Amino acid sequence: MIESLFLPPDVSGLIAALAIGLLIGLERGWHDRELPEGSRVAGLRTFTLTGLLGGVLGHLQPNFGPWPLVAAVLGLSLLLTVSYARTAKLSGNLSATTTIAMLLTLVLGAYASHGNVTLALTAAVIVAVFLDLKPTLHGWLRLIEHRELTASLQLLVLSVVILPYLPNTGLGPFAALNPYQLWWAVILIAGLSLAGHFAMRLTGSQRGILWTGLLGGLASSTAATVALARYTRQHPVMVSAAISGTLAACGIMFFRMVVLIGVIEPALLSTFGGAMMIAGILLLGMALWRQRQITSAENNDRTIEAMAPFDLGTAFSFAAFLAVMAVLVPAAKQWLGTSGIFVLSTISGLADVDAILVSLARLHSTEGLTTNVAAVALGLATLSNMLSKATIAWMTGGHSLAELSYLATQLP
């Protein structure tokens, strides 16, 4: 960047420090542009000079060590504290954003002149962008519900606090229980669920039940089928829209399976990926075709709540089911042979296809399960799952919804 302008390092560092102060000061000055002169904690000129001061202090470090910068940070902190207290008392504004931004400007200016110019400039741009995004960020905060915040924090606990400390090795019977892989699968399913929930809220219910199927299918196509079937039972006029949403959820299921296989055992993608993508595209095409047949009465009544974000109970239930499948599949392979895997896959698919998919992918990766056996077992699990959804649709939503759900089972 600036280093490539054929300028001496001292000069390029000072220019970068000046640019950092100017950039952050420009954003802060624009933000406080309506305030009368002298009533602002700091403006464009103050920020620019603070960045330049940081650059000068950075140049002093080789001869005087870090103490000039430390003294400047302490002195500026004292000055800003006094100014903040006075401003807060007069205006009632308790925001300390400008105060923190000025301290960052000083430190980044010093880092630019005695560190990494590119990294310092990058950090300054990020600071300016975040400062400018205040209305957007506050708008998001007002839109987020408490259950969504809780679910997001739970996902962070699962992925950041727990996952790094789990052993990545096989434990238990047949060394089939890998805590790291089990937890990673939970995070993936939970993350897709939360992403689908937020996407549904952002698109709004006016986009219709098709979006419910598309986005609900990210989390669980079975859950989406149940929700749409129940809604159809309550609102029979919405049956065409519910059929469209159900087909979309089933189509998205195949794309979700492709993602899971790609994460756990990419080598299987060459076998399963193409067929799953084709099945998913066909189902989505049927969903879009059915959506075009929706009557005006249905178009005027597209009110369905976004599905709830995941909770820890759901995540742990999936982990337990996945662990059971991880043990039963190799046990069936050893005691019953290939036929045992087929029977277990069919039974498992009645409730969920992800767990058996993960177990089959792991067996293929570590236990030498042949690709042909894995393909047949996964096909049986998928067919069983689709028939299960058709039965649920018939029991909950009626024969019209069940017929289209059954038709979807014929594609794989």
C-alpha cells in the first residue's frame, strides 16, 4: 500500500497515521456535524492531530521505548475523561464512543509508524465502518428477540467454548464415538436452523409459505412438513401454498445433505453429490411450478410465523441420536453384515436422515464401508424419510398435501 509509493518508511508511517486520524475524524465529525462549535468532545481536526501524534510517538519508540506512548495514552485518557464528564453533565449524553475512538486513533497511529502500516489502516477502516453503522446496528438490536439472542449465544458456546476442547479421536464401542465430530455435526445442524430462522424473519411472511419451506428445510424438512401440514389443517384454502412449501423443504433437504457429506467425507461427493443435486433441483422446480398455481385468495393470506430458533435440548437430542447411530451402524455391520446396515438405515430414516448420513460417511472414511453399500443404505434412509413425511402430511394436513409429498418420494 503506502510502502509501495517509494517513500521513506518514516514518511509513509506518518502519512498513514495522519490518514487514520483523518478517516476516523471524518466519520465522527459528520456524526456530530449538527452540534454547535465547542460543544463536541472532538472533531475532524482533533482526530487528525491525534493520529499524527500517535505517528510521532511511534517514531520515538526505538530511542525511548514505549514510555512516551504510555504517557500519551494516560494523559489523553485523563483529558477525555474530564471532557466526557463535562459533556455528559451538560447534555445528558452518556455515550463514550467518541472517547474510545480517539484512544484507538492514537494507538493505531503509533502502530502505523512503528509496526504494520497495512494492518493499521485496515483496522482504522473497520473502526470507521462500525462507527458509521450505528443506526443499522441499533436497528438490528431492536429487531432481535430475546430467544434469538439466547440461541445465538448458545451456538457460540457450542462452537467457541466447548468444541476446541473436545478430543478428536474415536472412543467407546468400536471406537465409534468421536466427541469432536459429534459436536461439529450438532453445530452444523444448529447453525443451519438459526440461519433459517433469521432468514425467514428478514424476508417477511408476505413472501408466502414457499419461503417457509425453503428456509425451514435448512433446519429440518420433517419439522417444516409438520408445521405446514398443521397450518393447512387450520387454513384449508392454503393447501396449494403448503404443497409448494413442502416440496421446497424436501428439495432443500438434498442440498443440506450435500453440505453435510462435503464437510464430513468429501470423497463421497463424487458418488452422491450429482444425484442429490438433481433430486433437489427437480423438487424445487416442482415447488416453483406449484407456487404459480396458487389462487389469489391464497396470495392474500400469507401469514405464517417464523419457526423457532434451536435450543440446547434440540441440539443435545440430535447429539444423542447421532451417537446411538454411530455405535449401531458398525455393530450392525459386524454382527448382521450388509443387511443389518440396510435395516438400520431404513428405521433411522423414519425420524431423521442426517444422523444416519453422518454415520455412513464416517464408516466410509474410517471403517472401509464400500461406496455401493453406503449408496444403497443412504438411498433407503432417504426414501424412508420421504415416506415418513408423506405419512405425516396425510395424518396432519389431509390427502392433497400427502399426495404431493408422496410424489416427492419417487424422485430419488
